[in-house]
Amino acid sequence: MDNNPFYPFHYDHDEQDESGWEKGPERYDVYVNNDFVGIKPLFAQNDRIQDLSDFINEQGISAFQASIDEGNYLIHTDEQFDQLKEVLTIYLQSR
């Protein structure tokens, strides 16, 4: 009988990143024009990744498109790139 108190675990690098967050419905990597901006965790049951687009609109930025690709939230803009990236960086760091 093995008295090892440690349980084996499976680690799939494709499903976790360096921070230990699992990709998928609980968190999204956020990109603006393919530049990584941060991680958007969904803490509450009513949190949605689309809330991020609502926040961007509330900041007066409307010239962007957003889409979901697996565990990534991809935002593309031809205008206000620097402003959009700065707003999102601050927002994601404060959450």
C-alpha cells in the first residue's frame, strides 16, 4: 500500500498560463490589435466578458470590434489604439 499523501495531478500548459489561471469561461486573455493587455477574470456568476465592451463604450470609445476566440477576447480598432489600450490596462489591473 502506498502511503504517499500527495495526489498526482495533470498539468496541461495549453489550459493554464504562467499565472496559474485556467483558460476558458472563468477568465479571458484580452488583446487589442494582437497586443496582450491583461486577464479578465469572471468572478461572479453574472459577470460576462461582454461587460468589457460595455465599459469601453462608457469611456467614449466606440470605434472597435470585439470577438471571442476560445479563452481569448480579441479587440480590434483602427482608431484610438493607444487610448483603448491604456483604458483597458488600468481597468484590468484594478480588478
